[in-house]
Amino acid sequence: MTSTSRRTLLRAGLAAGGAGLLAACDPSGPDPAVHHQSSASPGGTGGLLIPDGFVSPDGPEARAAEAGRRPGAVRSFRLTATAGQVDLGGLEVDTWSYDGRIPGPPIRVTAGEVVRATLVNRLPAETTLHWHGIALRNAADGVPHLTQAAVLPGAEFTYEFTAPQPGTYWFHPHAGAQLDRGLYAVLLVDDPQETLAYDDEWTVVLDDWLDGVAGTPDAVLAKLQDGPGHGAQGGEGNSEVLGGPGGDVDYPHYLLNGRLPAHPETFRARPGSRLRLRLVNAGGDTAFRVALGGHKMTITHTDGFPVKPVETDALVLGMGERYDVLVDLDDGVFPLVALAEGKKGAAFGLVRTGAGTAPKPKVRPAALNGRIVGYDELAPAEAVRLDDREPDQVIQMELTGGTTSYSWGFNGRPLTHDKLTEHLVPIQAGQRIQLDLVNSAHMWHPVHLHGHTFAVGSSSGPRKDTVNVRVEDSVSVVFEADNPGLWVLHCHNIYHAESGMMAALGYRR
């Protein structure tokens, strides 16, 4: 990602893409959430088998919810998923990416605008796009067999949805283990009434990397699922923060904005300036412990939603999580280090505000062993705090499975994309839902809910869409059932999800 000033980013965000006005959504008319760009594409919700009594992804209830977001100007984008060589900074790899870039081209809009993104599939496999963290219309959520049919090789498909909430989000496929290649990019939604004061902005995407170096993610998944003793072992050491092993997969490399530590990205700024750092964990099996040498960070947002500012030395990001922090920059050259939690290695970048010799990639700032703010120390900004209300429905989701058989699931039931509609968990629009996530497994899980943001712990907890559940621990989250459709709940460890740790919540009609 290129480093630039906040003013330049905002100006570019307003200028990029096509502009226009989206006609008012008619809940009784056809859903414009998705558009065929090729007759070869089976994309769209036609032909999906929706169980009787449940809201369809393109049904009138979902269209009415989209109309309630008051769609604004349309911004058009085009993304090509392609296979080919990509330079990771001194290392050429054969992988899959968007437009030959890792991360892919960012999408930036203003809250209330409509994203119209055409996916061109030039891969040798079918694919989709999932817009992680966005409370969007259900038909555009990108989940094969549930909200759409996957986009075939050679086909094009357009996703269209309102981006209602400012924040740091991202997008990636929801097809097989494709996420653990190079198919990911950021979606930044600006606040037209931004009150946060800062001088510069740097978006940092972290990733664990093996594709084209140590086989492919598909081969790793097959090996993990092959039975006892066949899985790759990622836990060189346990993590106190995660409560156990760091993961299941050994990665030869860790990337910061698509670059290896030997050839890091450098962000340049003035000494004394205030930096907004947007951190995204796009990894497949790795949590990252992040610190900026010589500095403290002030947390301002988690998973896109504002929190009451709190100072920390370091952060731990599970897969799918995002944090925004403010940093007042000193004079010199400073390492941004993202340790692979419970594993060996780190992603690495530099912040330069003055003269000096750059630290080496092996440096480990003292802040990595300092204070790490937990969920219980974060409070939502008043504007996004859920009102106090008893839950109308409590759903217990036990996180089950293990590495011996490598079968994972919720409540002892492993599910994959093609089985989700057979076992929908029913909820009702307008209800306050509490999910009790109880981890009985000897592995931590970052659990992600599509289409909604929940409060962690209680209504007074921070608003998030992905939450880390430690080994043999439990976390309760609460959310408003205000976005009708069929929505996935899954572990964001891609190998756990593809081995069964998926479920789906379905709104009753």
C-alpha cells in the first residue's frame, strides 16, 4: 500500500470510480444487488434452495432493509481475479491475486455511497467476493450455495450494496482456501463528518504466506484433513494470549502489505505528526502481535466501529480483525513488527520521520512485551453503543472438533457451504440475539458473523464482527436482528472453516 497523506487519500476517494445516483429501491421489485455480466455466470440468487419459512437473500424483506440504508451516489469498480506471478519484494511467486497486486487495489467510498464492484474471474476455479464486516444487503454477501451461486471461470459478476457505516473493512473470496492465496484487499469507508484529528494515514495489511513457496493452500488443507499425524504443525510454542497453540500451519513467510521483511514497505512522515494506522489481519491461520518501536498506540476503532480512546503498547489481531490506532510520531526510523503469535517469524515494516539507520527485520521492540488491551478494556463510543436490553433469544454455539481428525464444527456438527441451508438456526427480525460461543476445543478460534456487528460481552461492550475465543474459554456477544436474510457464522481460520466450522442464521419470514 502506498503511503500518503490523509488529505490526498480523501480527495482520491472522492474522485475514484464512477458517480451517479442509485434509484430508490422498490422492495417489491427485482433486486439490483447483483447483476450478470456474462451469460456463462451462474451468479445471483436464482436457483438457490431456500427452506420454507425463511427470508430469501433477494426477498422483499432484504430489499426493504437495503432501501432503509438510504442508498446514495454509486461508485463503480472493477476487479480481476487472476493467476500469475507476483513479486513479494525480492521473491516471485505463482499465486492468485486481484489485478496482479497483493493486497489488491483498495476500494474507498464515503458512508452512504453505493459500491458497484464487478468481479472478473480469470482464475482456473470458481470464486466469489465477501465484503467482510459490512452490514450489506444479503444477496451481495458472496457466500456460495447460500446467497449466490459461485462465479465460474471466465465469467463476470457485479456486486452492488450500500456501505452504511464508516470504518476499516476488507474483502476476500468465500470459496475453498482461496483466502490463503493473494486474494484480498481493503475497503475503506470514510465518515463525511469525521472528527478524528490526524495528519497522515497508513493502511497495513498483515498476512501469512505459503502459496507458491511451500505448495498451495489446497494441498495444505488436504494434508490436514488426511488424518492423524498428517497435519502441518504451526505451534512451535504456545501463546498465553490465545491460551494454546498459535495455529495448525507452518508458514515460511509473513507479509506486511505484500512484502517480505527483507524488502519492507517504508512509511514516511514528519516528526511530531499524528498517524492514523489502520491494521488488518488477512491471514489464514495466524494471529499477529503488533507494536511500533519507541511508541505507544491509542486505539480508536475496532472492526470499523469507534471506541473510547485507550492507550496500549501492543495489539493482538486474530484473522479477520481490524484495529485503527493513533500514534504521535517521534524523530527517527522505527520498526513496525507483527509477530506471528505462537509461531516463529514476523511481518515487518518501517516508519521513517528523519535520518538514521533502519532497524533490521529481526528487531523485536520492547513494546511487544508491554500492555495488550483486551476486549474487556474497550468501551464503545456512545454513538454506537447498544441500548440496554435483555436478549429475546439466547443461542449456544459450542466450538467443537480437534486436530487429530481435523474435523471442526459448531455443536458437534461440521458443515460446509453446500450444507448450510439444511441446518439454518432460526432468528426473528427485531429481536436482540445473544450468541454464547463456548470453546471446548484445544485450539483458539476467531469467530466471524456476516451482515451484523455485535457487542462483546454485553450491550456495553465494544462493537465488532470478529471475536477471538481462547482455548477452553467462552465469549458472549449480542446483536440486533436488523438485517434480514441468511447469514454465515464461522471460524475465520480458513482451514477450520473449510473443515466444518460453519453455521448459518436464518431470518424467519
